[in-house]
Amino acid sequence: MPRDLKPFEGAAYGSYHGGGSAAPVQTIDLRRVMVALRRQRLTILLPAVLLGGLGLAYAMAKPETYSAHSSLLLDSNVNRSVQQAGGIDSAGLPSERIENARVVLESDKLAYDVLDRTGLQDNASFMDPPRSGFTSAIGQGISAVLRPVAWVRDKITLLVTPAEVGAPAGPVADSARMDPSIAPIDPRLRLAAMRLRGGVEVFRVGQSSAVAVSFTSHDPVIAAEVANAYADAYVQDILVTNADSVGQTNAWMRTRLDELQAQAQAAADAAERFATENGLVALSSGGLLTEQALNELNSSLTAALTEAARAQAVLDTYDRAVAGGVEGLTDSNSSLAIGGDVSEELRARLDTYNDVRARLQRLLSTSGPNHPQVAGLRRTLATTAERLFVELEAKRAEAQSTLDVANARVAALQQSVEQASQRNSAQAANLVRLRALQEEAATLSAIYQQTLTRSQEIEQQQSFPVSNVRILSYAQVPASPSGPAVLRTALAATLLGLFFGMGIAAWREWRDRALRTGDDLTDHSGLRFLGHLPVLPRVRPSRLRPVPAPQVPAPVPPAETPKGETLPVPSRARPPVIPVPVPVIHYPDSVYAETLRHVRLAAEAAGGSPPVTGVTSFHPYGGRSSVAFNLAGQLGVGLRSVLLIDADSRARGLSRMLGLDRKPGLTDAVAGRGDWKDMLVGIADTNLAVLPCGLEQGGASDDLLTGRILGQIAAEAGGDFSRVIVDVPPLYPVAQGRAILQELPQFLIVAEWGRTPRSMAETVLAEDPQLQAHCLGVVYDRVNLRHLRSYLMPEAMENYLSRSKDYLSLKGR
């Protein structure tokens, strides 16, 4: 059954130990998951069955219970006029308000209110409900277990608690009388409230704003009574709470109104006093007298400036007209125009002057200066110009007088504005302070009005007797029990056990990191898998069969003397023989024997004369010596002889197994205390000779040079033995095994099935590629073939170990 699915190569070796460039993608193999579930089926199903049966017994032993339901509508649709009068909000309730209602219904206060209504604390049936024998037994068992713990805790508390820890009874009693909320509660009442909270259940009805209150009890009458009492207590609690909160708010509002009124009046009085003290007279419009006077002066100054500018323009017009005198008017070639308002007399003179001048110009242009009428028109134009000039002079004097009056008014108004501005500048800080006081008074007045309006609304709501919570239905006495839910309890317990079993199975699978299948070795290392070695039965005396005794090495003739004479041949004593059976010889058709035959084929393929094979293990393991013994025994069948050497000077497992731990052997030969051939021990009825470990302890026998001595022994045994098997110390943690294997041409590794970690197969030879190249492979010892099937994939070839019964069996011959 050799397995070499992944030949050892440099690239493969690098990929096993992190030398690859990219790690493979981790995926979930469903086949491995199914195999693991099949393997752990008992671990998964056993807790499920046990807990399911326990849950079924518990549910069937419980007494019957009854559930009653009452429903409440948290957002009652009252009339719109009622909503407006009472200030009730009709908007849809958010989920938070429904959860708040749940918290209130499950609170201690409402539980005590229900007890006040029902008096259940005095009901013996409610305070001491019937209990199942199963529950009582469990409770008694738990109390019995915890009784010593409670006793120890009480003693420790008594020791560490000071004697003065308690307060005097007098102050506590006085405080309780002053504040009833801190008074101690009767234990019986507290127990009744705890039972109420444990039995009540509040849940939302669909997606509506209604909630249902359910109570479960062993008595159907108590269940219905408590459910209805909870509904009534909640409605009453809402009404009382709203009234109390509104009353407290209204009382605060009244106090706040008095404060605001006083503050607003004080602010108004302060503004009035400040205005009086600083001479800041206010008008009915709200402005100050000085500000209004300054505004009026600015308006008058603007009008005076406009009038002065207009008078200056009229004066300039008359100045241009009289600038040339009468001659200028007579010699002018253009008509004269004066804008603005002029008198009728001046307008007539201007028209006459312009008409005469125009006639003169036309006559000169048509008839020339020699025309007889030119002289007359010139005289007429001169007379008209003189009269017009006199009139213009008069008007100019009048315009000059008007301009002087306007300028004087402007100067006076400018002086008045400057004086008013100076007065306002002197009062600027006072004006700012006065405005701040007026704004403060106005703000406080507005706040007072708003608070007064809200206070009146709250007073109206306080006296309103309607809330937005009403009872939809009262609970009726249930006719049939609602519990216990036997099937549901058993199913829940079974599922809990199933999950618990799956957790244990997952933990066991996570902890199982041992070598069990060939894939565990070839997938995690570059070593070759050679097969499984199941546990062989004990060999009964009736199964012993004669096997030829081991051949004694023939004497070697001495070299001839120079004279041609021959020395006598010394005789060697036959080695002692011990009657120890070799199990594999008596079960030649077993899986164990077939695996050793694969090892033999691998060793013969490796070559060597004589073939020297070491047998080692990953870690200290006593079964390694048994494997070496069976391998040597099977190799001796049909051959001349086989030499088996115990090289493990620390454990001496092979020597102890054969009863040769007190015989001289390898360590004595290494120490030079005799010839190794004289220390051999034969196995009865086999061709097997054993070299024990020896009697020597420490010294040179534990030196790393033991490997070289073994090499010399193997070379010397080439003429007498066909094969040499060496029981080598483990690879870890001692170094002697590695030193010996360095001198051997080939070796076999024995791994204990289900005990050797996979990590050892990955790392034990990872740093020594040369030593790994000499390894024939790995065999698993003490394999349980029945359990092995639970670790195999459907396509694994190890499945044929249990199917091929015609070829492999434990039947002896």
C-alpha cells in the first residue's frame, strides 16, 4: 500500500514550508465536512437525545398554566374638538412610545398598583403555586450543593463586616416617615410583585398602536383578574401622571409668570427713568424729540440750499445779459433769451427788442446798409435796447437781493444743524443705553405674553378628564390551559443539545491534529506514505510453528603462513536462543504483514549491500521497537538470517520487550568490552538474531559516534546476514537518532496513529533535506481500521482495507 501521490521535489518542498510565491486559496470542502459529521455523529446526537428526553420529562411534569389577555389602544381616536380642548396630540405613535408603554407595564410601580387593586399578596394560591416534582428535585439538589457555599459566604461576611456597619434605628425610621418612598417594603409584598412581573407579558398587536397585556398563572381566575387589573392600572396611571405633570408645570408657570411680569415692569421703569434723567424726550411715535428736530433742520437746510442755487442761476443769467451794456445789446447779432419766470413787461420788451433786431438783420441781408430804412431801424433798436437794459438792471438787483436772502438762510440753517448734531453726539451713549433698555423691556413683555397664553392652555388641560389611552377589551377567564408546551419544550431542548453536541464536535475536530490517513501525511509534507499497521492479536501457544533456527556464521579460515602451513580454525560458540514469538509470522495475510511487505519493497528499491534499514519515530514511542521486531522477523522468512540491533541507549525498548535489557550488547561493544558477534541473541524458530542495547550507561555509549560504530557493524555483518534492521532513537527531542541516521543509507519512520501531530511531519525533517532524501516513508502503527473508515473520504484507497476480506485477514496459517 505505498502512497506517493506527491513526489518530493524542491518546488514541492518549498510550497510545504512557505517557499512558494502565493498561498493557495482556502475553500470549504463539503465532502470533508460531511465526513467529519459522520465521524462525530454520536458526539452530536447523544447530547441532543439526552437533553431532548430531559426537556420532555420536565415539560410533562410541569403543572398546567392558563393565559388571559387584555388589550389597550395607546392612540385613541377622540373627537377633534375634544383634542383641541384637551391639547391631545393625535399624531401616530412612534415605536419608542410603544416601547415606553411596555416598560411602564412591566415596572415595579404598576405591579404594586395591581397588588393594591387585587390583594394577591394575601392569596395563598398565588403566593405558593404548585410545582412539579422534577423542578422541586432540581431545586433541592441545587440548594444542597450551594448550602456549603452559602455557609462559607456568611462566615466570610461576618468576619469582614465591621460591627458598627448598621446605622441607628432612630434616624432611619425618621427618614422613612418623612419620605415614604425610602421606607422598607414588606418581603411578602416584594415577592408578590416579583411573581407578577415574572408572569406578565406585553406585546404589540400587529403594526397598530395597540398593546396586549397577557398574564399566565396556574389559576385561570387569577390570570384574568391580573390582566384586567393591569389594563385599569395603566389607564389610571396615565391619567394621574398627566394630571400631576400638568399641575407641576402649571405651578412652575405661575411662578414664572410672576417673575416675568416683575422683570418686564422693572425694565420699562428703568428705561423711563433713564430717559427722564438724561432729558431724552420721547414722542408718541416712539422717536426722540432731538432726533425729530435734527431731521426737520436737515430737511429745511436742503430746501434752502436748493433755493440759493436757483437764485444764483437767475442772477448769473441777468449778469450775462447786462455784461456788455447798451452797446452790447445794440451790436449783438443774436436774439436775447431769459429763462424762468419773468414779468409781462420784461417779456414784452424782450419780444420788441428781438423783433426790431430781426427786421434790421433781414433788411441788411436783403438790401444792404445803404437802404433808407436801415438808419431808422438802428435808432429804434438803440431806443429799445436802452429801455431793455434798464429793465434788466432792475431785475438783476432783485435777483441779487433774493440770492443774499437765500445764502443767509442757508448759513443760519447750517449753524442750527451743527448745533443739533453736537447735542445728539453728546447724547449718543445715552441714546444707545435707552434703546437697549427699551428693547429689553419689549422682549420681557413678549415672553410674558407667550407664557401667559401657554399657562392658560395648561390650566385647561389639567381639568380635562380624557386621555389618549383606552381599554379595547378585558380578559375573560380562559377555559383551556395554554401550557406547558410539551412539544415545544422538548424540541427546544433537543435543538439545544444538538447545538451543544455540534460545539463539542467542532472542538474535538479542532483539537484533532494527528496523523490518521495517508492524505494527512502527503498533504502536509513531502514524505511518502507506506501503509497502516493495525494492532495484531496476541499469539497463542497453539499458533507457534517451527521455523529454522538462525544460521551460525561460518568460521573464517585464517591466512596461510609464509611456510605454507595452516593454523587451526578457532570454533565460535552458537548464540543463545530465546523463545519469543514474532506476531507477523503467524498472521502472514494480515494488513500488518502487507504493509511490511511494502516497506520491504521500498527498502529493496533503495539498494545497498547488505540492506541496512533504520526504524525510527517522530517522537518517543514504544511501539517503534515492536515494528522493527516484526519487520526483521518478516524479512527473515526464507532468507539466510537478519540482524536486529537496538541502538536506543536511553529507552532500550527493544531490549526490554525481548527481556534482554540485562544482556551485553551494542553499548558494550562501543566501549570495547567485547566482540559484538559474541553478544548476539537468537530468536527461537526464526532466522533472526538480536544485538541488545547493552549494559553500559553513559560515557562513550551515548556519544554521537555511535552511528559510525553501527556503520562498521553493518559492514562486518555483510558476510553473515542478508539484512540489518536498526532500532534508532526518535528524531525528537534527542539528537542521537539524527546522528545515527546520518550513517545509515535508509530508514523508516513509525508514527503512532491518532497521536502523532501533523506539525511534526511538516517540520521534523524540514531543515535537513539530505536526511529526508534517505527516508523510505512513514507507516502508521496501532491503527484502528474500524475507526479509520470514519476519517476517509469516499474515494480514498484506504477504504479497500476493510472491503478486501478475501485478500487481507487475521487468520493464521
